[in-house]
Amino acid sequence: MPQLEQFAAPGSEWWRSAVIYQIYPRSFADASGDGIGDLPGITARLDSLADLGVDAIWLSPFMTSPQRDAGYDVADYRDVDPLFGTLADFDTMLTEAHARGIRVVIDLVPNHSSAQHAWFQAALKAAPGSPERARYIFRDGKGENGELPPNNWESVFGGGMWERVTEADGTPGQWYLHIFDPTQPDFDWTNEEVREEFRSILRFWLDRGVDGFRVDVAHGMIKAEGLPDYTPPADADSMGGEEANVPYWGQEAVHDIYRDWHRVLAEYDGDRALCGEAWLPTLKKTALWVRPDEMHQTFNFPYLKTAWDAEELRDVIRDSLDAFGAVGAPSTWVLSNHDVVRHASRLALTADNPQGEGIGPLTPYKPDTATGLARARAATTVMLALPGSAYLYQGEELGLPEAMEIPDAFRQDPTWFRTNGERYGRDGCRVPLPWTADGPSFGFNDSGASWLPQPAHWAAYARDVEAADPDSTLSLYRRLLTARREHGFGSGSLIWEDAGADAVAFRRGDVHVVANLGREPITLPADASVIVASGPLDGSSLPVDTAVWYTARE
């Protein structure tokens, strides 16, 4: 079995070039048969990830939670929710992953807890101004009797960002802040007790051997002093990715938290890493999260949100390499995750689809499946040739499209309920994976249960079908990851080349990478020797929505 290096020379740490596979535990593999994926299910499928060729896995939340927001409402940061197993199951999974040379990154949710967290329950029972309430953001309301919220902020999930409590004597009382759902009260990160608690939580998991943390809502946590009113633009991204100077996103003081956490991780061997989910308006602002004494990675959401347009794609790659390189950090490329429409559908959309809106039965601009898959394969072929680290979202290696026909009665995303059905939310990218074309729930488990319904046509995307097909998306991903390692594409730099206005073209060493985003084929050199292509080539022509890696005599 491959062994993990405990240390790396400065500048060659594993996280700088790793391909990291995101596991959404409730939808990956279900060993218990209850319809919800679990840790033993992950352990049983680790060989498939080793075969794929990834360097690490990132697990979305599995900690104790009432599951009002799919685990992003944590009630106990030091335990595993029974839905997913036990701490012993986690330890087994971690050991087995490490035995295969796969590192393990886990999700940490520090902006808010569950309303069921012991601290918040104590706060509800305590008096205004008490130490218990000081751990969260409680404020008196406005109006003659405090009947109005402290400010006008609107929740990411829809509705107001404040919830009023009933005091112990039965009277209406203070309000508490929740950027997301009312069951997710925000911590007050100006409170040293909160900071010390999270240092302890970090050490709890680091002591168990985790290799790093993906930090949820890393640009939140600190709110502007005085909590001033703020009304976002009507077309604003719900997570603030297109907005500047938002009083609850991207405040300067949040960087002090990550400098503190950086010092905690530095106490441990193995180059432990922090990766931030920070939706920010520019790449230069995003790069501030990965200065040398802060986080190690942060997701490149401007890259994820880039349309299928050659000029835009060239610009975001160039700007990313410049911005992250200026602070000595790798760019961290990503095309899909559990919060956005899968890129096998998103890249063929014909209208804007803001983060969190989703696609559903009544969406008028549904994408063409064949176009979306071709573009997704080409986009991944470009992404995995770029220097830096790359994140893959479970199921994208199968070419899974967004599940667009989920009946309303089965929806579970809080966004759907908080907006009264105006936004479909994120359920469509969270449907359990198909492992086998036959059998109950496509091999997700042996019982046939599934917490979200799986589309019948997903049988064609099942892993066992694709594993046997050399032209499948799974086979493409395997070839790309093998070639990426062989050519050392995770490090180094690139040289831009000119293949026309509708192409993205660059060179990595002696390997040329070309993607055709136009409407006409692109002619390749007659002596081009193809390493990997996202789709069939037509002789020496590169068809539209296709990308290729090749070498040629100079």
C-alpha cells in the first residue's frame, strides 16, 4: 500500500497539487440500508477512489446534527451523527484511507451551530446579557416593545436573518442572528470563549489523524461593527460572491481567526491544511484568504462560475494564477460541489442560474444533456491540466447531470421551504450515486431506500457500466488523473498558446492543451500525438465542445 509522507519540503506540500474528491456522505454509499449514506459505506468503496486516482477525500458534515440543513447544523462537534455511524467507524475509515495513500479532509462549520447545540440551549434559558448568550449574537429588537428585528438583513435561505425568542417568563424577548436557517444561530466570534472552543475542536480531530479541514462559510463569522442595515442588489449571489462591502461577509477581522488556526495546525506533522469556502467578489480578495500565515487553500469560485466562453475562461485562469501566485499559494480549481448545479448541466444552461436557485420541473431553460456532458468533459480536461490543486465532486466522474425532475414532495433543501418554492435549491446535485445498473437503488445500498429519488435514466451512468466502457466519462477521468501524475501537472507553470479566439490553449512542458469552445472545428498539427481527449476527434480536427492533450514535434 502507498504510504503518506509526514513532511514535505517547503513549496511541495501535498495540498499544493492534490486532486481532492468531495464525498457528500448521505449520498455516497449506504451500508446500513436506511436510505442515507454512511461512514461504513465510504470505507467499503475506498478501493474505487484509489482506482480513480485521487490524492485525498473531503467529507461533507457527518457530525451530530438534527439534519435541518443536511448536517450543516452541528449539535456536537466532537462526535459522529448516528445516521452516519460512530467515532469508531470514522477511525476505521480514516485508517483504511491512509492505508491506500488517500488523505482525509473533513468539513468544519464554525459560523453557526445547530439550535440544538448545548450552548444555544443554555443561551435560551439564560437572561439577556448573560455569558451564555454572549456566545451567540443576541440583540434587543427595535420598536416600542422590541417587536422589530435589530436590522433589515435577509437570510441566505430567504426571509429575515433574525429570530425572536420567548424568555423564561413567557414574554417576547431578544432576537438572535442566523445568516442561514433559524435553526442555525450564528456564533459571536468576538468572544474569546468561542475561539478557544474551536481551537479545542480542531485539536480533537487533528489528534485522530485528519489531514485538514474544509471551512464552511469561511468569509462569514465576523460581522461589521454596529450591524448596519444592508440591502443586497436584486440579482446578488446569495453567498456574496458578486457583492462588495457586505457587513456580514469578508470582514477584515476574520483573517485573525485563520492566522490563529494556522498556528494550531502547524503544531502537527503531515502538512495539515485548511481550505476555505469563501465567496468573494474578486480573485484578489479571494487570495487574501491564503496568505502564507492563513489558510492553505480556498475554493476558486470565480472559476467555477465562469460561463462556457473562451475569452472568459482564459481571463479567469490568467487572473487566478496571478492572484494566488502573488501570495505564494496554489490556485484551487473546482467545477462542481454540493451547493451548485452539476457542471454537466450548468455549462449548457441558456440563462443565468444564481447559486442556490437550482433547476426543477418548471424551469423554462433546461439544458441539453448531450451538450452539457460534452462541455463538462472538456472543462474537466482543461481543469486537470492546470497547475495547482483540483477538487472533484462525487458523481462528476460518471458525468452525472443535475437531477431536475425531483417531485416537490421529496424536496429537503431549506431553500425550497424558506422561499415557498420559488427556488428549487440544491437537492438536484445531492441525489445518491448509482453504483450498479441493476439492483435496488442502483447499488447505493441493498434495500432500495434512498433519501432523495434517483432518476431512472441514471442506470446508464452506473459505475459498473462505465467501468467497462473505455469511452465513458469514468474512463476519461482515470486517464486524465493518470496522465496528470505522469506529467507533474499539479505543479509548475503554463505557457499560453494561440489556437484562435474560440479556443483555450496552453502548453505544460512538451504537452499542448487545447479546448474548442467555438462553433467550428479546430485543426490540430498533422503530427499531433494524442495523450487524452475529452471526446472523439475527427482526424486532425478538434470538434466543438472538446478538449485534448497532445505532443507534437517542434
